[in-house]
Amino acid sequence: MTKEQLQAALEEAQARIVELEQRQDHDHTMIQEEAFEHGRQAEARLLQINHLYTTLSHINQTIIRAHSQEELFRGICKVATDVGEFPLAWIGVLDPQSGAFRPVVSSTGRLDDLPFSKGEIAASLLEKSLVGQALAASHTITSGDIQVNPPDKRWRQAAARKGYHSQAAVPFRLK
């Protein structure tokens, strides 16, 4: 191998080393950015969980302090909107005989402005709704996007007009 060939091979090797170091720096930066984003998302989720826990704690205090069913229901709606920062909260009761579901309290103070009902929800419609699913399953059911979630078809337009995009149904039993 000639001196020129050795010099060319050396320069090529040095260029390759620089390229690999740059790629390594880039990869390291990408890993750091991904780790930062993951940490940011985890922190946001933790803040959300803490916020929900605080809301639940206030609801528990309301349950202990309420002297009547009406006071309890109104208090829960107030906590959900004031502490939980939900735009709307309402409570309904299920008629065990007919299977109909009737809204009884709303955080707005009115029942006629709810985006989904102006009276009882018949059992046949209830079973297809998020509320019906939560009642049947005896646990919370959520919809992150009312406009996409099929069980929410009936309420889509009304909810969109009111600016509601997600919902949660939280069933509970009174003793």
C-alpha cells in the first residue's frame, strides 16, 4: 500500500469515526428527549390521579356530612364541578320496577339543560348507554371521546352543542 493510499484510508477512517460520534450524539439526544417526554407524561398522569384523589376525598367528606339524599346529591355534584373541575355533574336514580333511569340533580341546578335527556331514560335506551353499561357492570365506565364511542351515539349532537367531549358514569348504591 502506498503512502497516499494509507493517507486516504486514514482520512476515511477518521471521517467514519466523526460520523459515528455524531450519530451516537444524535441517538443519545433522542434517548434523552424520549426519556424526558416519558417523564413529562408520567408527571401529568400523576397530577391527574392526585386531582381525582382529592376530588374523591372531598366527595367522601360530603357523604359523611350530608343529612339528606338531596343534600348528598347536590354536594357530590358541587364537589365534582368545583374541586374536580368537571364542566357538568349530575345524578340520576334507577327505578327498579320499570328499569327507567331519571336524572334528579344537576350541577347546573336544572335538569332541562342536560345534553341527553329531558326526563326518564327508558330501559331499552339505558342499556345501550354509558350509564347503562356502568350500572350493569357495577363499576365506572368512561368515554374519552363521545363523538367516537358507539354507546354514546344518541347523545353525540346534544353533547357537542354543550361542548362536552368525554364522560364518565360512576354507579353507586345508597344504603
